[in-house]
Amino acid sequence: MRFNRRTPVTFSHPDGPAAAVESMADHLSQVFGGERVEPEIIRTDQLEDVGLDPFDVDRIIRVIRKETPSRKAPGCDHITGAMLKPIAAPLAQVLSPFLRLCWNRSRLPAAWRTAQVVPIHKKDDPTVAGNYRPISLTSTFRKIVERCLLPTLLDQMPALDIAQGGFRAQRGALDQAFSLHMLMQQYHRTHDEHPVVAFLDIKSAYDSVDRSVIWGTLANHLQPALLDLLKNMFDEVLVTVIIQNYESRTIRPRRGVLQGSILSPILYAVFIDDLPRRIRNGIQHAPTLTNTLAVSTISTNGVSEAALQDHDRISLRHPARRTYIRATIHLLLYADDVALVGSSEEIRLLLAMTESHSDHFGYRWSPPKCAILNGRPGVCYKLYNQPLPFVDHFKYLGVPFASKGIDAERMLQASATKGVGAMLLLHSLGAHKFAFGLGVALQLYRTFIRPIFEYGLAITHTTATHLKILERAQDRCIRLTNGVTDPDARTPTITAKALADIPSMKLRARILEFKFVVRAHELPPSTLLASVVDTLLRVHHSFNSWENLKNNTLWRDYSFLTRQAPLPRHPVSHIINSYRDQEYARIKTVKKSVARLREKRIWDPILYLPASTRDRHRLVNWRLHYLPSFPLSDCRCGHKEAHRDHFMSCDITGPLISQRLKAAYGKPIPDDIHILDFIMNDLPLRARALKRGHWRETWPLLLYALRDIDVASHPDDTTAPATVAEPEPPPQQALDEFLAAQQQQQ
């Protein structure tokens, strides 16, 4: 939505869009290392050893239905995933034999090897072609082929280096950031000084890949049919540039892998995998270096990438642990994000080695985008004879790092600012109770805004001061959903959060920490995070940051629970739900408005059951104690400062609430709870249930009762329903329209 509100930036040329696409094509041709001039290899014979193909009918159906996005932009054939999903089964019957033919001939149709490149502006001058990212739009059928090939490729290709974390199973960006943080802590403990960290950027990483390096690496591991098919898919690709409905000439890239291809990340990882191995060998053979940053891990010789996940963690004293190898870790890679860590002398050596590696394999680092953290005064760190800039903080994989490691306060301040800014944007588009409705607004907050606040919390132990930053930011966003735009407002948000089952940021942070610690103990030993935990955090005296993450009541209860019998089916969810329930119960004891809600925390049905806009306002305002009005006003019947209990005996509203509504509901209602609260707590979770049993009469009467209370509690309001010219539609109309729309969709 933020992107859609921006003024669109499109690459342009003084001579018009036709010249612009050719200018961009010329630029991409240079980025791709020129154009391929040799003719395409057309195989007319069949390979002798094609092996078992990955295109069985069941796999194709699963890929189309489960793994093919419905709304991704299509390629030159204009076919989207949404078009294919309804016909997945019959389509698979046709595709399977055709793709087997492609497998046997190691060749795909030209349309499936054609990529339409759409330049997306990154930053800086929009008239410079280099400031655009070339995003490739490929055929949906090519994506299906790639999804089918990926498991086979992972089964056959050699295992990647432990330092690589990008686009690999059981690894994530936060794992890599936490590992870097722990390596920095380990270095400081060993040397009593902070390490130098070099953050490096590869220029046009995907577009400058020498594909012959990839094929050479995979040649002895992949079956010939798979290798030749991959060569056909990437070596014989055709690229055109699309700008404002103008299409450029066709380019045949000499280098690079398509940005947007499903297989490109793993192929790029194969290309760059020699870098950490070469650096490790260089460090080990440098006699003057200390080589203190190392972890114990399994050997990957003769192991495929997919098989890495089959190994189990074993205890540190187990005899099998002797087969583990010691791997030096001075470099971390996550796709094209690279971090070097070590002493000043080590970093200078590592920079020289990375420069030599780029010269040998034909890619380039971008010195202006690189940075040195904790650089030693008077020491110059260079790439291609260009000095790298010194910084006091750097954002690596979205997590800010300072001299000691992760900078928690900077991260949380940035997250709070970014999240509130995004919520303000959603509010301007209608994400509040007066436009989309409170339920939709809160759902938008949970889906899009809260993840901004949460990023990085799992690997950062937050103090009470830190959590106040996020708690205030969350409260500001909740107020925005209620239509309160004043940044200094202090209106309560606790009831709205209870209605939407939104926990406090304090509990949410502890849950994320708990899940990260559990995961860190369950990962296979081939992952860097597991090796860091086993080597640095268990063998040695644990670091404070790791101990703080483990000093979590959820983790302690989980550790106790896993030693009991019988064990719950989902122990992690059991612990999380237990703490969520405890927080909800605690809030109910201190907040009267929450005490009147359901006993069990739930996304309250009043937020989504079909109702008109004004009826929804009344349901929500009743729950938030804004109805009757606050401060209390006189009732139309003459009662002074009418409280909500008054309306059960009021001459205007009493007969409807205490007699008709109670009789329609037909169940006993305790005397210590308001009739309306009790009925709302018993509302069904699905709209269709409102047409069954007593709800056919109870639901409309409930809404009529709230309408009467609204009128009675606003004696001076000339816009109340009783005084306006056009009466409100009957309460059941919104429900009938909703069910009719559902019936049409079916």
C-alpha cells in the first residue's frame, strides 16, 4: 500500500519509452557481461542415462495447488497461477508426459526460457539505469518446473558450507545475525577487545555470476539429464525489457542467474560457496593468526545438501562427537550479504583474499557500500585499493550491530518508529473503526504492523525499559484503530487488545525468545546456529546474552514439562497457550471491562459477525464502555447520569432488554452480569449459526437493544436514529446479504 501511494518512478529517456527500453537493454547487456553469440544447442537425441524424472503427476498437482502463488505476475504467456489451480489435476495429466519429454531432451520451450525484465527503482537518480533492480517475470509453467526440480537438485548437489545461511532449510536471517553476535562475543572474551567486522556488498550479485563455475561444481554430482536441463534453462535464456508497454530487443545474457527464478538463490549459493572454504584454508595456513573463531560440526564430505537435515544432535560427551570437525568461522554469508569478523590483521588478510576470489571468478565487490565496524585507528582497510568507510553501527540482515554486537535499543527504537509510521499510513487509508471497522483494522495491525515490532526480538534479550518502547508503540497503533490520532492521547487500549486476542509486547517478546531457544536446541548439527550453541555456548562459560535468553520462565517450564509423562502432543504450543491464558486471567481481575468478556480468550465475534456499520459501532462501544456515553449523560427517561445497569429497568429500553430479549434467549442468565454482556459472550463463532435456533430472534433483538440504548443515552443528539429522516435497515439485513454472497461464491 505504501508503494501504491508513491509517485511511480519509471526509467525514461529523452527520446521516449521506445528508446528507454533499448537503453536499459544496453545497460543490462553490460551487467550480464555481454551477450551470448554462440547458437543454442538443440538436442535431437535422447540421453542414455536420464534417470528417474521428478515430474510425476502427484508432485505436479501438489506444486500447482500448494506451492504456486495465485497472484504472482506472469511471464510472456500471461498465464497466472490462479488460472491453473482449478484445473490442476487434468493439467498434471498433460504436463507430466510433456515434462518427461523435456527431461529426456534436456530442453524447455523457448517461451519458458524467456524472461521479461521490469526495472524496479532502488534509490538515487531515477534517470540512471544502474539504479534499477532487474526483476525477471517468467512463465508460470517454468516456475512449476523449477519447483519440481528443486528437491531433486538438493538431493544430488554437494552440501554447502556451514557459513552459508541464505535460502537453506533450517536456517534463517535471525540465526545468522545471532551467530555473528555470538562470534563477536567469543572474540571479545578471548582477546579482551572487540573484533573488527567488515560488512561487504557484491555488485550486481545475481547478474554477474559466471554460470560455468556453477556447472563445473555440479558436474560430478548431478545426473546428466538434470545438469543439461539446468544449463538449457539458464544458459539459453532470452531476456527482454518491458517499460510502459514497450519491449526491447532480445538479450542473450553471457552471465548471471535470473532474479525471480526459484532456483537462482541455490545456484548463486553454489557459485559463491568456494569463498568461505578458500578463506578457511587461508586462515588455517597463516602462522601469525590466532584462529580462535571456530565451531565443532559434522563433516559434509560426500553429503548432499538435502541429507544435511537427516543428522541428529548428539551430546557433547558422546563418542560419536569425535568424528566432528573443527570449522573456522571468520566469514558469514546470507545470499549476497557478507560479514567478515576477526582481528585487524585478519580482516586485512581476509579482504585481500576476497578481492583475489572476485578477480578469479569474475565478480566485483562494491567498496562504497561496504563498511568497517570497530576499525582500528590509523589502519586502512581496502578493496581494489579503495579504502572502506568506518562506521559506528551497521544494519546486517535488518538487525543493527554496534561495537559489542546487536544494538538492542537502536533496533527497538527503529522498529517502533517504522511500525507506527506504517500504521499511520494504514489509518489514512481507512484502517480504523469509522471506515474499515475495528475488527479489520486490528487484523491489519496484527498481520502487517506487529511483525515490524517483533523483528529481532527473538535474539535480543529485552529489558523493561526496552519493552516500554514497544508497548507504547503498540498502544499508539491500537488507538489509531479506534480513530484516536492524537500522539499524546492516553486512552485505554487494554479492552481492545483483549477483544482481538493481542498479547502485551512483554509476553510476546518472551514467547519469541522461548521459541528461538527451543529451535536452537533442536536444529540439526550441520547448521551454524546449532554448532555455535554446542561449541561456544555449552562448552565454554555461557555468554550473558545467551543466558538471558534461556533465563525465560517459558523455557524453564518447557524444560520441566519435557521431563514429565505423558508429554502433551504439542509441548511448545501448550506452554505458550498457558502463559497467554495466565495473562488474560490476570487482566480480567484488574480491568472491569475485560472482566465482562468471555472466560476464554478469543477473537471476539462482535468484530466480524455481519452487522451494519452503526450496529458494529454499538457492539464495539458497548464492549469498550463507550456506550452508554462517557462521561455518563442523562437518560431520555429523565434518569440522571444513567449507568448501563439502568437500561435494564428503563422505561424506554427495559421492556425490550429484560423481557423480550431475555425470553428469546431462553437460557438462565446470572444476576451478577449484564444481560447484554452475557449474550455477547455466548455469540456463535460463525455467521451461519445466527440463522439457527434462538439466534434467529436473539441476534436482531440484541442489536435493537443497543440501538435503543444509543438513543436513550444521547438525549441531545439530533442525529440519533429516532430523530433522523431515514431509519436504519433491520439488523438481520446485513446477515442476509452476507449469507447470500457466500451462497453465490459457492
